[in-house]
Amino acid sequence: MKVLRWQIVIALLVTFPMAATAQPDVGDVLIRNGTLLTVTNGTLENTDLLIRKGKITAIGKNLTAPEGCRVIDATGLFVMPGIIDAHSHIALEAINEMSSPLTPEVRMCDALNPLDISIYRALAGGVTTIQTLHGSANAIGGQSVVMKLRYGTLNPTELIFEGAPRGIKFALGENPTRVHGAGHNMVPRTRMGVEFVIRSALTEAREYQKKWDEYNEQKMKRGFRGAPPEYDDRLETLAEILRGNIIVHCHSYRADEIVMIMKVCRDFGIKKLVLQHANEGFKVAPEIAAFGAMASVFSDAWAYKFEVYYSTAYNAAILTRNGVLTSINSDDPGVIRHLYHEASKTLKYGGLSRDEALALITINPAKQLGIDNRVGSLEVGKDGDVAIFRGHPLSIYTVPVMTIVDGIVRFDREKDPDDMRIYVDPEERFDQSGFEVPEGYHDCLGTATETFHQLFESH
Amino acid sequence: MRRFVANTIWIAVGALLVFTTAVAQDQELAPVSDTYAIRNVTIFPSPGRRIEKGTIIIRNGLIDGVGENVPIPPTAIIIEGDSLFAYAAFIEGLSKTGVKTPGEDDHSRIEDPGNPPPHRAGINPQRDVRDYLDPNDPNIKELRCAGFGASQVVPRGILLPGSAAVILLGGKTPDEMVLKPRSACYSELTSNKTVYPSTVMAVLAKWRELYHQAELARDYAAIYATNATGLPRPETNRTLEAFYPVTTRQQPVLFRASKVLDVQRVLALQKELGFVLILGDVSEGWDITDMIKASGARVFLSLDIPEDPEEKKKSKKDSLENAELKALTKRRSEFIQKMTAQAAAFDSAGIKFGFSALDTKYSDLHKNLRSMVEAGLNPDAALAALTINAAEILGIDDRLGTIEKGKIANVALFSKPIFDKDAKVMTVFVDGALYTCTEKDAHKKTASTVEGTWRMTAQTPKEEIELKVVLRKSVGKHYSGTITGTRMPEGIELTDVTLDGKTLKFMYDVLLEGKPQEVVVEGDVEGKTFKGKITVGEYGNYPIEGTKDPER
């Protein structure tokens, strides 16, 4: 017993410093005299916002800056909560574990890449929090990561949004059937197959959970003798979904498959469901609302494959008007830089109010990710995650000028060096174009290549 | 950085080495005595200590005496050590030198890529590197002649290739070489890209699952062993059984983790599961020394230093020369500098480390060590990393790592102090046996051109493969070319062709069973003949020979 206790003491001693390094940096900043788009409490003109130790501590007029606190003059600028993207795949070294239609046990946090320059580019578009997900190759993919864009750290753990609920990727339709049915010649080959794969996995997980519950109960009894059930990380994770501890983010486009997944969830008692993409969500918006599912959609992306032809830019507005909590996501390292433009489209297509449009990229995705107590609006007590724009963020002329995470300025348009990479590959070649001609090399283009180079040198 | 002509470091300087007795060349003849006396030699018994004009007595494979006035036994073969410098032979912490690729005959199609047979997924912790040791691998000699006398070798493969062993770099049979079997459970974050687990996140998921399964199986096996009556019989499972000593912290996990993200992934896994960890091949650890120190993990740093691509190119007129290019080049150089200074950073952080030389050319080892010393690494710390620290990390410091009475006679004799630019390894004792490293005939500089058409034949266990290689001169040591041959009628562009001295090396990519594999051909050119080896991805390496077509 004594030995055991010492082991614990040693373990604590050893692990403590590491835990300490995983604490994210926080900062103090006073943003003075801006137009605050609070999202949950309207627009406040000529108002100050104070962040201390990474939290919003005061919103009001003529706030005084504590000593040593950085002051940002936001006169004529718009201050909004940091943008949240509920569906992204940046900052990952791997996206799809394509070998199996069922991979719930894989965790995207294991593939996290804090060095990805896309994080900085997203910051430059006012984004402060994202959910980075497993891809849509599998009927049930891996567990996602909700992360703050604390670009600059090397430590993947420091990016993770502390205490955010777990999420997992499901995927229906053409992607899983193409990868596994067409690609590996196995189930699921059809939409029916996808449903079958999900149902049988959840059924198996239910049995697995029961076996372990029984074993754990029996084990407590005096004189118990017996073998433990086999440990299976895959079923373990699925059992966690059944227990309601993991939010299901289901890649789905068509109305029929949306209705299908809601039925599956109902049958297995799964309540936390966010429909990702949901291009035909507008067709079944009342049903989605009745289930209590949420939707994270594109502003106007469609026709890139057969199952997404029947789509509309009114989707977000229709879903919203039908009482479905909706967000707009990027699913793309380029689009993530202008989610404010994506949101603004709903002003034209569907006539959402400005606050409703801003909610699509702030408080609504926060709710979908279960982190709305921390982020998604400018409120005292919430995290100091702020995006500052020149021009209203829903205007086509807007320019993001500064992005703050936990009170720390992570993007500043005034201080935006060309090379923001944290690590570089010492053996990289710069000329990716293929125009570079090694000395002594002769090709059939001959002098044409030289002419081409002169073209670029003559400026 | 490859300015040195490969292998010139090892050119014979016979005059420096004077034997009073005829000594067998590289153990071809049995020596007349197993007792040696190296006299009048400058001895560095351990880092920071130096004995001028001392004597080392080697008897029966052990060091029998070290010092200034040590009596020389009458049966001893005497080696005059005037002008020589004696060090404890170096120890490599993570090595694949002398290890054969497991001959996998199973290339059958995997029906369900989500559920492959474990050996196809790289889950082979029950394998033992001793089964794959080849005492006749010429690379052992090369590593030895870089001053190394022992290494921790690991099986080739992916994910969980098997258990490592500490070996002595000498001996006729695998068992004769082994100093410490099952020294670690070896693991990499690599995978078979086509079956589960194929990505880094699935590799880690699989790792955790195996670990938990092993813990449960281990506990139940213990219960069953005490009283089996009335209990369901546990299935034996060699994969999990191999994990038992890892779960009880009796065997460390030697994890190859080179890049900064991989190191952190492995540290996070270790923190979660609690096994004893040795990090191997670390090349980007300078920013996370605090984290590594806190984890208690022991470390083998990579001896590799990347080459500056500019050095390769050396083109005078660079059409893209501009401010942006300059800035990018500067950053790249900064990172090469950081890698070079990594060992110094670990030393300042107070982390005990050794070295691994997995991807480093043997001919670059000393040059790289010198660069690390120039970048701030204390020479004594560098020597400790090569000798006693490596021995301590491997738990063999009672036998190796210093020149001390009673230790195994692993001693390297250098022509100059080790970090001197002209230092050459003259003689290495391993396990008390003498190996000379000075060969007179070997290295004529051949400036012959390799441009033209080559006919090459590779010998695999299954078949002979005919290849036609066409090489064209590019820049400096660089060439371009194409390869055609058995099952490659189309012709494939070679990716990186270099002629360094007489060493010709080229690479190309092929698809084998739908999986891309990199093929590396490396060997020596003598006039119009070529002899070397061809390495096909994870499949292993085979001999290859060729002649130059006189037509062109």
C-alpha cells in the first residue's frame, strides 16, 4: 500500500509541470470607443470593452484601463465576438481514417497540428474558435476537437477549448458509399447500407455497454470470479454517444437521409444532433425543429456532386424561421477567412436581421458546440475573444483589422509579417512552379524559358 | 553540406599505426592471443578525464587494466599507441544497422482494410530483433569504423515492429552479438497507409486499445494462474503478452519521434498510459525541452543535420533572387542552425541524452558531431552522449560506456582527438576483438562520368529484375534520368540522382499492390561497372549490379 501511495506521489510530481504548461496564455486589453455588436444584446455605440486575464470584465462608457493594460482605440471600428466555425478541417495532419466505415475511436486531437498556417489565416478573418472534424469518408468517423485559434503555441493541448463537450462525425450518402462501397467493395454501398452500418454499430455498443455494466456490478460482489469482457475502444466510444456524452455532428445533405438519421437517433435515445451541411434541410425544417436537432449549413455552396443539386441560398433563413438553431460554416481553409461575408448573404436571401445573421457565425455555432456559456457574444463574464472590423462586418467592404483570443492579440493587420510560419522545413525548395531550370539542363523550349524569366524580371 | 567526398575520412593513413605483431585484418584469422596491450596511448577513460601515455590491457573480452604504469602481461599482443587517442567505443541508441527486413511472403489482398491481420497492420510487438540480426551485414563494419562498438537495434517495420536489443557490433552469430535482449518495446507512429490503422490518429487509438486490453488480459491471467478452477480459460495472445512488461513498467517503450509534433504526441500518450519512455531519433526538440524533462523520458537525439538545398544547387544566376527569396532562405538556415544546436539545448536543459543515427550517412557522423560542438555543445557532453550517457539510458553502464577495469573491452582508437577535423578511426575493439579500419586500396577518387545508359540487374529472392537507367548531367553532383525495366515499360523519372565521389544514388517511386513505395538505389561506380543495393520501401534491400552501355 505504501509503495502504491508513493507511486501516486511521484506520478503527481512528474505530471504536474506538464499540466502547468498546457495552461493557455491570457491577456488584458481595453478596447475603447467602438461600435459593439454584442449579438445577444444589440448594438452599443461608442462603448468600451475591458478584458482582464482573458475574460470580459466590463462593457460600458469611459472605462479606465488598469495599469499596464493595452488600450486599443476602436473609434469608428466595429467590435464583434470572435467568429466561430462549427465545421472545419484545418490544423490537422490527417483528416480521414478511410480504412473502415466505422472509426469512432479515433480522436482528431491526436492529429492536431498547431503549426498549420491556416490557423493564422482564419484569425485574419476574425475567427477565434473552430470545431475541426474528421472527414466524411466513414458512416461514423472520429471524435472532433473544439479549439481556440491560439496561433503561436507548439503544444496541441494548448489549442483545445478547455471543457468543451465531445463531438463526433457521422456521414451519410455519397461519401461513405463511394469510399467503402465503390472503393473497398463492402457495406455501405447504398444509403440503406449507411443506415444499417450505423444501426448495427449502435446496437453492438448497447450490448457492449450492458456486458460491462454487468461485469462491473458483479465485480463488486464478494467472492466474484469471472473474466472481464473484451475491451473495445470503438464500442466504448459508441457507448459514450448512447450515454449522451458526445454530440453527433452528422454530414447529411438530402431530406430523406436527414429524416432517417433523426429516426435512428430517436430509436437509440440520442438527443444531441447537429446536422452538418443539411442542404435540403429547408424541405424538412419543421421536422428538424420538432426533433430539436440543429443545423450547420453553407451559405450558398451546391452542385459539386449529385446529392447537392437541390439546394438554395435561402436554406439558413428558412431553417432559422422554422425555429431550427442554425449556423453557417466554412468546411474550407479559404472560406473560413470570410465567414462574415457568408453570413451577410442571409440578409439578401431570406431577409434575416443583422443580429440574426451575425448569430449564424457566433452564438449559434457556440450553442451547437456546447460552449455558449464561454463564447459567441460580447457579455461580461465571457471569454475575451473579439474580432475588430473596419466597416460593418456584414458589409462587402469590411476589413478585419484585429483578432483577439483570451485577451491576447493574435492577428493585427498593422503587424502582419509576410512569413508567419512557426516552423519551417529546412530542406524545402522555394520554387514550386517548376520554372526553375538547373544549370546545364537543355530542354526543347530552349530560349523560350529565358524569355519567360525575363517577363518576370522586367518590372 | 555534402562537400566532403564520401568515405575519404576513412582513407588509410598507415604510417600512424604501427603494429609490432602481425594482427588479423578484420578477424579473418584468429589472433594468436586474446590479450592485448595498447601502450603509450592518450586515453580518455570517461568524459573530462585524460591519461597521457597510458596503457590499456584487454584480456578475455574485458578491460583488465587502465593507467600510466600498468604491467603488460607477457602473452599480450602489443599495440603501440603513440600518436593515438583511445575512447570508449560509441553507443548508438536507436539503430537498424545489421537488421534484416522480415521476409514477408504474405502479399495477399486484404478483403476488409478495416480489419487486417495484425502483422499486415504493423502490430508485431511479439517479434524479436534477434531473429533478424545479420552479423555479416557490411553496414556493421561501417558503423564500427565510425567508432561505434554497441547499438540498440530495433526490428524494421511500422507501428509496433517488435522488441529491441542492445548488441555489440561484432560477433559471428546473432546471439553472440546480443548484450541485452528485449531492451525495449519499439514503436513508431508510422502505418501501412492502406489498412487500419492508416493515419496517425488511428495509430494512437490502436495503441491505447492494445494497452488497455493488455492490462486486462495481464490481470486476468494472474488470477487464472493462482486458481483456474471454475474460471473461463483465457485465450493466449502473443501481441498482448508482449505488452505485459510495458504495462508493468518493466520494459521501456522506445518510440521513434523525430518532429516536434510527433514528440508531443508520444509524450501525451505516455502521460495518459504511464509507460516508461525512451524517445528516439528526436530532431526537433529544442523548443520543448521543459516538457520532455517533466515527462522523465530519456532521449536519443538524431545525429542528422539537414542539408541546405542551396549548397546542392550552387547556381550563380538565380532568376528568383529577390527580397522574398532571401527572407525564406534566411529562415531555412535558421532552422538548420536550430537543429544543429539541438544537442546543446538539451545539455543546457539538463536532459541526459544519447544519439541515434538512423538516417545519417556514416561518413557524415563525425562531421555532424563537429557541427554540433561548433554550435555550442560542450565536447565532454557530446562524448558523454556517445558513451556513458547512452549506456546509462540503456541500463548497461556497468558494462559499457567508459574505459575502466572490468568493463567490456569496447575501445576505439582515433588518429586525432575525436572532434578534430582530421580525426580518423584506426582500430576498434569490440568485445575484446580487434578490428582495423584502415584499408589502403579502397578509395580511389573516380571522376569518371556516369552519364549515359546503364544496364542493371537486381536480384530479389523471387526473380531477377532487369533495369535500364539513363542518366543525364544536371548541376554539380546532380543528375537526372529515367528508368525502365521489368514491369515498368513506361519509364519512370528518377527523383534524386547524385554522384558523390564514386557513390551513385538515385530514387524513384513505384506502385506495389496499389501502395506507393520509394525505391532507393545506392552503390559504387568503378569505371563502367556499378555495384550496390536496391531498397524497395518496406520490402527490404537486395543486391544490384550494372554495367555502362558502351554505345552511348
